[in-house]
Amino acid sequence: MVIPFGAAVWLARLGLQQSALMENPYPIYQVWQAERPVWQIEEDQWLLFRYDDVRRVLSEQSFVKGEPWTENPPAEYPDLPELSPSMLMSNPPNHTRLRGLVTQAFQPRHLKRLEPFIVQLAGDLTARLEADGGGNLVQQLAFPLPALVIAELLGVPRADHAQFREWSQHIARLLDPSQTPEARKKAADARWQLLDYFHRLISEKRRQPGDDLLTELVKTESAGDRLSPGELLSMALLLLVAGHETTTNLLSMGSLTLMERPDTPLPDGDWHRAVEELLRYTSPVQLDARMTSEPVTFGEHTIPSGAWITVVIGAANRDPAIFDEPGRLDLARHPNPHMAFGRGIHFCLGASLARMEAALAFPILWRHRWALAGSPLWNENIVLRGLTALPATIA
């Protein structure tokens, strides 16, 4: 059984509501980390909070992703192939194969060519906010910027960017368990519409290759191997979701963090080290999970094979055994061995893109100081913690 992150069943077993962990989970993490760092919450479900334990689970291959799955498209999409397990949910040797193929396509030149687009887009979005004296930083910058950057990276024609952004916005709601059944149905429909769009766009890239990542995924080959049609679609969808929602949360939660600390000196030019600290401090991915493939021991606890372990990355990134004054924001912190992008074979493939987007967008957005213009609204997703609204005004 996979731990139902979305339903947050284990939180209910601990007598907590999801809302208790949204606005500020860190005091709760601090108590658990000190008092119950290895916590059996069910016969086959465990929680880990300490940095070294989390790193071990994410790094060692004895902790696996569980059973892969395939998915058949609905009847109204007869031309779509069966969807293969995504790289994110695969284990070696299939993960090794997929990662090797995609890494070849994810070359630095693709990221380098995006820099002018990111700078221009961040500048345009910020200028609109400035002209209005403020607005909702989530909907007006933190959400559209990563969505449109991913569209540009994949090679989605700019004429389709508006539709692509709308689909992305709906699909992101699949990650939010607070949505109504009607909203989740709409999000699921948008997912299949987007997959159908990708399927047609891939066919177009085969006929007319471009200078984009989707073309590279179509062409990529290693030792005579290629991505299958179902793998191509799964990879395109994974890149959209994994490269979009987390960057949105970094930009919005990072901005909220700075608003709440108006006396924090901002970087003079280079924001790279500040971005690393905002990644550590906000932890856009709060949780991850693995299954044990053999018995493992953490201190006095032995966890049997076949058990699910939830690692709390948000707690690990505030572990006082690793970080001096972990609750203090230090934009010049160095070294900063946070695990915001994971560890091991599943280390985020889009980490370089997320870092580049943030390092380019933050200095543009924060050329003026911003202040809260109302109460931030948090989502109800304990895995991808983030904001749905961040009302701001020029300070």
C-alpha cells in the first residue's frame, strides 16, 4: 500500500489536521525530530525526521519506489499509447535506462538559451505588478513564469502558451487534496487533453525537428535504445509537473519569507547563494517516500522489508545537527547541504533549471521591496507545500 499523501491519512492518525502543517510546520517538526526521530505510525509505515536518516533513505538503493504501473488512456483518446511508468516512479534498471536517455537530452545548452526568455518574461510580469502597485504574486508571477519557461523548454509554440498555461493550472490541482471532486475531474480532463496535445506535438517534432527539449527526447538514443511513445508522454508530463509546481512554490514562499523579514539585507547582484538558502528554508518538497526492499536498522529500530518510509525533507533541512541556527534565514549561508532537490538516483533532474529561474527572477522581482497586502493563502498539500495567494504591495 502506498502512503496516501494526498489524503494525509497518517496525519489524522496522529491527531493532526493538514492545516496545522501548512502555515508553519517547523515547530511540530522540531518536537518530533527531538522526541521521536524514528516513528512507527502503523505496522508498515514509518516517519523519519533527522538529516542523516533522510539522506540515507534517499541515497541508498535498498530503498525503492514501489511497484511501477502503466495507464491506459480513456476511450475518447484512441490514438494515445499506453502510458509507461515515469522516471520518478521507476527503479533500476529501468530508472537507470530512462535517466541515461533523458540526461543526454537535458544538455546545458537548452538551459543557456532560455536565459533571455526568463529575464524578459520575469521583467514583463514584474513590470505589470509594479504598474498596478502590487497584486497576487502567485497568480501574476510565481505560477506563470515556471509554466511558460517549461513550455518554451519543451518547444511548445508560443501561440499555444496561453492554452498550455491553462492546462498546467488545472493539472496542478491534482496535487491539492483540498479540491472538490468537480475540480479534480476538471484537472484530470485537462491532464488527458495535455497528453493528447503532447502526442500531436511529438508527431510534429518528428516531421519538423526544432531546437528544443522535446525534439531531443524524440531523437535521443543510447546503445540503440530510444524512449517509447508511452515513455515520451510520461516524461513530458513529468517535466511539466516536477519543473513547474516546485519552482512556483520556491518563488512564492521565498518572497513571503523576505516580506516577513523586511530588515534582511538582499544580495547585491548574485542571488545564487540566497536561492540555496531559500530552498533550504522553505523546502518546496516537504516529503518523499520509499519502500524497504530488505530489513533496515535506524538506531534501535529495525524496519522490515516491504515497509513504507516517509522522509520529512522539511525537517531534515532544519536539523540543528547539520545547520547552525536552522530556524534563522541567512542568505549568505555557506556551506548549505540542503536536500530540497533530494539525493541519490532520484535527485531532481530539473534542479539546474529551477536554480537558474530563481536566480534570474528574484533580483528582477526584488528590485523593489515588497510588503504583504493581506493574508497569504496556503494550499492543503503536505507534499508540495505552497501558497495559492500572496497579496503584495510595493513597500
